Amino acid sequence: MRIFGLISVNALSSTCLLGGYFLLKLGKNQTSFQLLENSFRYLSTVFYYFTSLMKLRKKHDQSFLASFADSFRSFGAIPFVISSNDVSRRLLQKKVKRSRLVKKNGEVNVTRNNVPKLERQYIRDLFTTLLDVKWRYSLVLFSGFFVISWIFFAVIYYVICWLHGDLQHNSDEHWTPCITNVFDFTSIFLFSVESQHTIGFGKRYITTNCSSAITVLCAQSIYGLLIQSFIAGIVFAKLARPKNRAETLIFSKYACISLRNGQLCFLFRVGDMRDTHLVEAHVRLQIIRKTVTEEGEILPLDQHEMDVGFDRGLDRVFLVWPMTICHVIDYRSPLYEYSAESLASAQFEVVAILEGIVESTGMTAQALTSYLPSEINWGHRFEKLFTYQKVNGGYQVDWSLFHNTYAVRTPHYSAKKLEELKVTNVNFTSQYYDGTSDDGFDSETHSSFHVPSGCSGETTPCSPKNQDSPKFLDSNILSPPPPQFRSNKINHVEVPEIVVVNMSNQEEDEQ
């Protein structure tokens, strides 16, 4: 594989050099348009070889990556980028994008295969099936119900008229037919449509000579009424579905982990954009990950509940304004052993579920989303959305800041490690996620306050050198700094730690 990687790199480099040489050589005898066209063809050829290499890379995976990196290093093409085996593998390794179980818009990414008699079971529950299908399929199916019923009863009327001899005595004025003014199947079909929907133009009607036609007319009237009632019920149920209500329930694109009251907490934000709010709204959190039992049984999609304050009633929320949901990472939490470093390589998915009763319809609405480890920002908090309006004495919510977070100083240890350090009286605040220490602490480079024990909640933090056991307190306990003061601090924090997502970008790729 190393030889193959070296040959591939050399071939690609030689192609680039030779192509550039010939373009320059022939450029003197070409017009600008011809030169541009040949350049485009040359770049297309290089792109084709590059994509071929990428396909081979996917096929051979890590072994090809290693040989590709070693070949580049031995060839000397990019010595300033790749300096060691570890660095080259980290740079050239393809980041595997895990398929999430629950998409950001709430759709469940689960398909069902090899289900016995699945179609028959769907037909038995026809009402629910019609509620779940898309509108275009429902409209086609509704139209099919009507057309089939018109044709079915038209055929019955045609048979009755043919047996009675009406079609053979069309020109006989003394003949009394079963249905007047019908001469062929087309006219009988029009009579079927007019009778089922009570249009009644007056020219075609049933006489008293055929009791069978009268019986069929009564059956068609009942059948038409049932179809219309069934379709009206389905249309109303589809319009009033709580699934549509969930479109105005939004979750933050990112979750955060930071300190609150001295404990690491998993935070995310929910909001309701309607004026009519949910009744008895409550939030649940579940983590889905692979676990292995003591007996060696592998559970690939094991679910664990994450407590958001069920015992104290904190899971029930009043969504008049956006709420930040907090899960305390303690010894019962599935995130108890995750640190900032291990979280980056973890494989799990946190599913957030918001349920409530729609005030206008009384139906239960449910909104879902999920957070992958790459969507959890360690050492971040959510921006504040509320401003007090002195003019009218009310509060204003700025929804453009709904997804915004800002960096705060947070220890990079796991909650388990922090608990052990607290028990052993070790000063764990000397190391933070941003890489700073207490000795080099500068209040102007962070968006939270480092307040030693014995100090009051002043806007200027006390010097940690004058205290024996400094503590890192949540800024929610203290009076928050002015927005412009915090903005100056955030500008000094490294850019990758700031996550800003606008409301206009909340629609995702799924991809």
C-alpha cells in the first residue's frame, strides 16, 4: 500500500506539472477563449484522478491513509503540513459522519424491513394509515374512492336497464323505462354521479317500474354519504394533527456543558413561538448508546433516562418564554465519566422530547430533536434573550439569540474526576478547558467571574493569590456583567470556542 500511495502521489504531481507546462507552451498560439477551454479540460482531468484516489481511499480505509501520508512525506510535497505519523493521520483521516437516530427536525431515522403482512396490517388500520400518508397520496386516494363508486353503480344501472330492455326501446314512446332519458353507458354514468351527490338535473330519474333500480339508488345514497363523512373526518384530523403544532416548538441547535452551582450540567434550550401555549408541557431526555452487560451481551441501542428534575417537578415547564433545560451530571448521570477530551470521541446520541397538550384542540403534541457529541459545546453557556422595556413595563425576547452561546471557564475534567478531587481537597480550579491556570488568570479574557471564597459578588473579581481555596462559581449566582463588557471578553477567547447560529440558519442538512 505504501508503494501504491507513492505511485499515486507521483502520478498526480507529474500530471499537474506536465499539464501546466503544456498550457504555458501552447498558450502563445491560442486565443484567450481556447486557452480557457483547455485549462478547464485540464482541471477536469486532474479532478477526475483526484476523485478516483478518494474512492480508493474509501475502499482501503486506514491502510491507504497511512501510505498516502507517508508517500507525501517521502516525496517532500508538503513537509510543512505533515511532520509525523500521528499528525498526518489526524489530518488525512476522514471524519466519519455518524447517522443520527433522530434528525434535528424530529424525524426518526429508522426503517422497517421484512415485516410479515405489513400491507395487510396497514389496511386494517386504514384511518391511521390515511392520516400518516402525505396529502398528495390522500387526495389521489379520495378521488379514487369517488370515481370507483360512480363507475360501480353505473355498471349496475346499465345491467338493470339492459335486462329490462330499455336500451332496445329508446325510440318507443309508449315504453316505460327504469331510468328515463338514458341511452348508453355515458348517460347512465352521468345519472350515477348526479344521484350520489344529489345534483338532480331533472331529466334523468327512476320510475316505479323497477324495484331493483330503486334499491340500488338507496344503497348508492348511503354509500356516498359514508364516503363523504369518512373523507371529511380524515381531512379534519389531518389539519388538526398535533404534528403541525410541533413545527413552532424549537430546540437549540447546540447543547452546552458548563458549571452551575459548582456542578457540571448538560444544558439545552427549548422555546414556543406561538402565543397560545402548551398545557402541562414537560421535557424528557434519553441517551442512546452502545453498552455491554456483565454477561457480555451487546446492546447496540441501549436507552438510559437522563434526569431533568422529575422528582422536584423541574421537568414541567411553562413555555411563555424560552427555557434552558438543565441536567445535572452526577453519579446517576450517563455523562458522569465523560470529560472534554473523551466527549470528542464518544459515540452516543442525546434525544430531547418535549410533550404537551395543545390548548386549542386538546391533543397531545410532541417535538423531538437530538444532540451528537459534536453538537455539545463544552465550556459554553447560552446568551440571555430578555430585555426589560421601561416604556411599557414588559419583557422582550430576542429570538435571534436563541441558538447563540458564549465561552466560559469550565474545568475539562469529568464530573467523576471533579467529585474525586473535591473529596481529596485538591484544587481542581487550576486547570480549565481553555488551557489557562489560576496564576495566569486575567479577568478581561473570560466571560465569567472567578470568585474566591470570602469575597462578595462584586463586578471585579478578587485576586486568587490572596486566597487559599478559590472556588469557581456560576455567573448566574452573581450579577451579570454588562453586555458590552462581556463582548470585550469574548473577543479575547479563541474563535473555535464561540458558536453563533442565526435563526435563519436553523434549517439543516441532513444531512
